[in-house]
Amino acid sequence: MEGNTENTVSRSKQKREDRAKNQAKKKREGLILKIVGIVIAVAVIGLAVFGIVRFIINEANTITPNGDYSAQYDDNGYIKGVRALDYVTLCDYKNIEVPESEVTYTDEEFQNVIKQNLEAHQILSEEGVIKDGDKVKIDYVGTIDGVEFEGGNSGGNGYDLTIGSGSFIEGFESQLIGHKPGEDVTVDVKFPDDYHDANVAGKPAQFAVTIHGIYVDPAYDDDFVCAYYPEMGSTVAEYEQSLKDEYREGQLHDYVDNYIKDNSTVIKFPNKYFKQLEATTKYADVQSYEYMKQMYSQYGMEAGSFDDFVGKTGKEYDADIIDRSQKFAKADLVYQAVLESEGIALTAEESEAIVREMYDDDEQTFNNFIDQYGKGYTMKQAVQRKAVDIALEGATVK
């Protein structure tokens, strides 16, 4: 009897211990599930917060086009609220040495300038034979299957065409070579299959061409100088010296301008001003793209996407915007820093007088610039002019 009692007690005790173990196990499993749930919840919240933060950062870093070019410039052309010397370490802009080779034409460059100026004043000749590279005046009437097509008639107004330029359909220009002024020539061509005008694309066409003349250079003598460049002298010698002097002055200005920018160092960029500069830089790209689309649409052509236009996408394009904006900002800061270093604070009136002089007091050009870019942006040209002039005073050519 006692043995049975002990066995019964032992079994009861065992059951109680087993129940206790099971309860403890369930508690542990429940605790683990709670912990896992908390971890998952925290992870989900963390991902959500990360997504929100990432969205905010991306939005903050997005460059939005803005056409208010003058937003961060005062009316005298200085950057608003910015002391440029706090952002720039200037080079020795008062003692710049300029190599003689930088301001002097090479013989080849000089002859090319004379050639270009002669070509700019070519006269129409009824003599000679057309060769590759000649510029000719023609009229033409194009037909397909004997019927005129839209855009294929010069209307008797005369058209200047340079042979070999590729301005016309392939084969058109080459068929004029060897012909003379006064001749009527029949030109047979075929429009490309991908030609922008579907009405003529891929079709053979015939052009009746009348050759009016071949453009030739005028005689290069004193009469040429007096007729076309009287402000540069009355003889060939005086004209050529004027060309060299103008080149020297322009090259010297550009060399000094680039020198002070290239050899000065920007420590940092003013944030508000720089962000606006990024926005206007992108705005200029967008405006150029829209203008191109309008031009293409006039001819029934597709302009492609904005990414195609700028040749970059996403972060690559934004990086390019930043790079260009840094160059623009460095120039602004350097010019202003030079004036600050000299203790010069231009008034709005002084800046306007300088800019008007730069435009030769052309009221329309001045007002157009103001309308497009605003006063502050327009007047920063005065800051540049004044800074470069100061550097030029101490520059020497060696």
C-alpha cells in the first residue's frame, strides 16, 4: 500500500514538474516571438524612416530649374550678402607675366584672318568654272514625277550654296562641278529613305538649276581696306597693323582674365547663392532644349529627350551641373574679391555706366539683357570688367 502511495506521489510530482516545464517553455517561446515581433517592427519602422529620410535627401538634392538669374545679385553686380574674400584666396593678380607667344599671331593664323575677311566680302562673278569648295548663287525648281513639291523651289530669290558643304541632298552639289555661270543644269537625286519629310522620303527627284555666278575674293589692296575697313586705316599696311594690335589686346585681356581665375583658390561656396546658380544653369539647359524642340517641330522632326540633348542622365547630369556652376561661381567670387582687395565698392550707377559703355551705349541691347537676366546679373559684367582692368594694369608681356 505504501509502495503504491509513493508511486502515486512520484507520478503526481512528475506531472507537476512536466507542467511547469511546459509552461516555462511556452513562456520562453512567447517571449521569443515578442522579441522577434519587436525586432521586425523596429526594422519595418527603420526602413520606413530610412525611406522617408532618403526621399527628403533626394528632394533636397534635386536641382529645380529657375530663371531668376538676378536673385542672388545686388543691383551693382556683387553677390548678395557675401564678402568674397571670405571664400577666395587670390593669386598675385598685380604682377602677371604674359608670354609674348600668347598675344602674337602666328603667320598661319594671320593669313587665315585676312583670308576670312576677304571671303566675307566676296563678289559674284559670271566667269570661271565651278569647283569643289566654291560658293555659288543658284536658283532651282524640284519635281517628282514631273510635279513640283513643297519646299523644292527657291522662288527666284537666289540661293548661296557652298559646293561640298553637304547642305543639299547627296549628289546635288557634286553635279554642279564643272559647270559655268549662265548655264541651266538638270540635277537628278534621290531623297534618303529616312528624310524628315515623308512626302518625298525615298523618292527620286529632278532639279532644274540655274547658275547665276561664282563668288570670288575681291582684290586685296588699299581700295579693299578703304571700302570695307576704313576704321582700321587707309592702306594694307595700316590695316594689318590694326589686326595685330586688336589681336594682342584681346589675347592679353583673355590671358589675364583666365590667369586670375585659374590661379586663385575657392575655399568654399556660399550655399544660398550656389544653389540658385545651379538652378539657373539647369534652366538655361532646359530653355536651349525647348528652343531646339521648336526648331525641329517646324520641320516635322523629333528632337529626342532632354537626356539625349544634354548627353547625360540622372546623377551624371547633376554632377555636370554642379561642375559648371562651380566654374561660374569661382569667376564671380574671384572678380568680386579683387575689387574688395582694392577697397572698391561699385555703386549701382557706376556698374550701369560701365556696362552701357561695354554695349557702346546701345539702349536696345542693354534693355534686352536686363529683360532676360535682370539687373544684378547684367551688372556683374561691370565687376568682371573692373577686376580684369586692375589686373591688366600690372601685367607685363615677356
